[in-house]
Amino acid sequence: MESERACKIPDDHAGHICELENSQEWDILAKVTSNPSMKCENCGAVANSGRNLCMPTELS
């Protein structure tokens, strides 16, 4: 189901891990993933903040 995997924060999508990887923004990626506490339910990427993920959830 496509709608279940949609980005929860589309206005911030340009700053999400998936888009940063597509844009090859390696320096930014290193900064936003240096101390991860959140995980994306869509792709499994981890980040310091949920604002860098499409479907953020806390790491367990």
C-alpha cells in the first residue's frame, strides 16, 4: 500500500536521509546520523532526529 509508506512530513522531504543520499550530500548525512536515536519505518535508515526521516520512530 503506497499511502502507508508515504512521507509523514513531505514539506521537509528534501532534508530526509533518502533525499540526502540521492543528492550525495555526504557531509550533511554524516552530521545528521552521528548519534542516531530515530529510525525510518519505510527504509530502516537511522538519524539523530525524526525530522530527517519520512516515517520516524524511536530506536529500540
